[in-house]
Amino acid sequence: MEKKRILIVASHSGSLIHFRGDFIENLVKNDFEVYTAAPDYPIEIKEKLITLGATPIAFKLQRTGLNPFNDLKSISELKSIIKNNNIDLVFPYTVKPVIYSSIAANSCNIPVISLITGLGFAFTGLTFKARTLQRLNEFLYKISIRKNKVIVFQNKDDYQLFLDRKILSKDNKVDFVSGSGVNLNRYEYRVNNNLSDKISFLLVARLIKEKGIELYIEAAKVLKQKYPNAEFHIIGEPDQSPSAIKLENLLTLNKEGIIVYHGKQNNVPDHLYKRDVFVLPTYYREGIPRSILEALSVGLPIITTNTPGCKETIKKDFNGVLIKPNNLDELINSMEFFIINPHKVKEMGVNSRTYAEERFDVEIINNDLTSLIKNEIYG
């Protein structure tokens, strides 16, 4: 019997390795022929995808902003990819791939299982621009995904918002997964026996205001004066977003000894193993942040916000602390809690690893997604 062909569509080719590499391997093992569509494949990403058993195909996509001509061209290219490669099912994730791939595939009568990985800046409602983008995205989602076979969410808050905004109805078939998952073999648990006040905190994120970077820095300024031995590490780099923090500010704070700025790193696990507590005070509309899943896996307690996607990663008084979004006092208090109770770092770290094994193991999530695909293709 001829293998069924799956097209995975992404907005960034690197994410196909970092977030979907295990999923691609799972599909190949289950006798699917896997194609990937993304813009701008660096040679090393292309080679890795081929090694995994996938066939990478490039298409043009303007990742940010809206240009009707470019957007229609992206849809047209995706239609050609679907037709020319006799694709049997399309699996897109992130906003633009979900919208454009759904329109393209539905026009070709090819089934779609779309993955909503988080709603991002547009659904924060914090600025006029965000509210305008939200209305536009709501319209685009409405016209694109209602015919999809299954819409998969990473948290139930996002699904409820789609119902409330009438993007979907209760007749639409939906499912849920716990984020992209994490390969627990690649993020080995390590026991933390630090019982001193030299607690080191780590934030890994896009360095934009909505991710809580400014709050983290303000907390570091306060706590560094009170607890000179504490360390406040940052991994990431500013991007072109209007709310990105300035690089010179980070470098100045690093020179003053308030933070330890590492810039962009390709070896994040090595840094996780060296730190004590992971902090992500985001008020961005997350799915389930991959950075938190990785920190859970190595056994770090988590401090994050009581917001959709993030709150799924914390069990109260078990593996970390949930704080109100954009609340500096709660962030300072929760970080200080670990400085003055260092034994909680090990206790909650053990619990984080346990929670990762129970809920966020990539094998569990990929098996669920592969089962969904099999059910839609084979019935």
C-alpha cells in the first residue's frame, strides 16, 4: 500500500527541528511520508530534516506584518505544494501557517489538522495595535479553520476564547495536547543540592516587554542589593519588535553585576543544569512555553504567571509559584522565597521532573497527534 503523505507547515524552518523533530520521526516510524514547508531553509536545517526522513520544501512567507499581495502568494504556493506532491493531510502550526495552509488545503479538498500553539501579542489586548490585530486575526481564523477536520489546542483557555469570539462553534472537532512536549532523554534530570543563599535564577525568552524581561530586571535590581550572592541570568536577544529591550541596557546591567547576560545560546540545556530556579514572568498569550517544559525536565522549580498556557505548567505548592501578570511585588516575593528557603529548590525541582514525566513527555504528545492523523486518514 502506498504511504500516505503528510505536509507539516511552519513559519520558521528551525522550529521543525527544535519543536517537531521528534514528531517527524514518529510519523516516519508509523509509515507516513513526511513533507515540510517553511521559508528559508539553512543548509544544516535542510540536511537534518532529510536525515529524519522528511522532504523539505521552501515557500515564501512574510512572517510579520500583513501584505495582501504577499499573503495571497503564500496561499497560492501552498496550494501548488499540496497538489504537486499529492499531499493527503496538512498539519500546520503557528498563526500564519495555520491560516494560509487551511485556506489552501480546504480549497483543494485536502483534510487539515491545525495546531494552535498560542495566540501571541495580538490577543494580549494590551495596546490599540494588539486589539486591531486581534479583530483581524479573529476574522482570518473564522474563514480559514472552520472546515478543518480537527483543531488542536495547547490549553483550554484558548479554545474557550475561540468559542466566545465565535471563531469556532461547539460543532467543530477539537483536541488538546500539553504543548510541543520535551524529549526527556535529551533533558536529563539532575539533583540540586544547593542549600546556600547563592541561588541563581534564569530567564530564557525573546527579550520583549510582553515576556516579562523588564519585570525580571527590576526584580534583580531589588534582590541583588539585599542578597549580593544571588545571580540573575538571561538568555536571549532583542529582536525587531517595538517592545524589545535595548541591547546596550543589557550590556550595562551585565557590567554593573546586576544580571549575567549570555546573549543567544545554542546550548540552553547546559545553562539549565547550572541554574537553580527558572523564571518566565510573561504576559504574552502563550500556548505552553517550550522553555518552561525544558526547565521542568531538568528539575528546576518554576516561577511564571497565572495566564493561559503558563498556568498548566505549575501545580500549586508542588513545583513552583504562579504570580499575577505584570506584578513586580509578587515576582520579587516569589524569587525571594527560594533565596531564603533553598531547600525548596531541590524539593520542587524533583516535583518538576515528576510532572514533566507525567504530562509533558514528547512521546505521549506525539503519539496522541499521530493517532489523530491516523484516525482522519484511515477512519
